Amino acid sequence: MLEEKELAKLLARCRAVPLTQNEYVATDFVVALLETVMDYQNATTTVQRAGRHFEDNRWDEIRTLDDLERVLERFPADRDGNDALAKYLWGYHHWRRAQELRGLVGYFRERNVTDLGALRAWAVASTSDDFVGHIKGLGTAVYHGLVMRLGVETVKPDVHILRFVAGAIGRPVDDLEAVEALEEVAKRLGLSPRTLDWSLWEYQRALVGRR
């Protein structure tokens, strides 16, 4: 946890950031899984185009975890197979994301999380320790992004958020420090952590764009 003087600096910086709202909550089980592996470290336009490709071309075919597993089985679990799978699902050659999707699907199958209701229940009851280290390539930021997508009030410690916190307090922070600190700041500001997260993300992205 940050020291109180660091929290005060972070609070002051957050107070100066314009608030923006993003109340998106996942309404489809399959889409939530696909977005989890596509959303991190990808440009917003790439994620949006990938989502449209899936909706336009694969929506009717892949409606359940069983459907998704059947599609995964049709493609070899090697680089070429995952590349073809990614192209089939998203229209992009993101073979690593397809590989991570296999891991995510297996993770939830093992835990009998097979529909949106079960996924929401898992999100509420889980911690990052339940997720991180179980799926190659998917870490703390991805976990927080997933549970936020399911309505959990937290923040996602991606590169934009980590840079903001580091700039505010004058030193680098790890994922856990950033999450704990911003959840505390949100509480002191009377904001939901998700609102603060989205506002900081938009603010940092705008800074990068101006550079």
C-alpha cells in the first residue's frame, strides 16, 4: 500500500482528471471470453474490428462454451493452427491471443463456469490469485479487466494506469499497489473504482495521442 503522503499526491492528481463514464457490462458469455484475450495491449480500433468480425461471421455458430470448444478442436494447437483460428474468429493473425483463448476456455471448463451467470458469480467470488499463473500470457491486468467487464468494482492496472500513478507519486508501482491505491482514492472521492479507472485511462490515452 502507498504511504499516506503518496496517497495524498495521487488523490490530488485524480481530482484534476475530467470524469468520463463507461458502464459497459458483458451481456454475452462467449463475447466476454473473446474480449478478455483481445482487449489488452491492443488498439481500440483493432478490438472493435475483431468484435465486429466475430458478430458478422461467427455469432450464430458460437453461442456456448461447448460451441467454442468444438471450434478450437478444429484447429491444431500450434502456431499455424492458432493463427488460422485467430483469423477465423477475429479476422486478425493474432495467434498468441488464440493460444490464450484456449487456456482461458480450459480454465473455466475445469471450474464448471459455462455460462454468463456462472462467470459473474466467479468474478464476484474470485481474487487475482485464483487466476494469475493459471493461463500463460494472462496476468493481473487481464484478470481485473475481465472482472470489471462483469461488473466488479475495481481498476485495471494496465500501462496507462501504472504510468499515471507513477507520475503522480514520483516512483514506479506494481500492479497490486496501483489497484489498492486507486480503489482507496476512488473511495475518498466518492467515485466507483470503474469510473475512476475509465477516466484515468481516457486521460492517459489522450496524453499519448497529443504526443
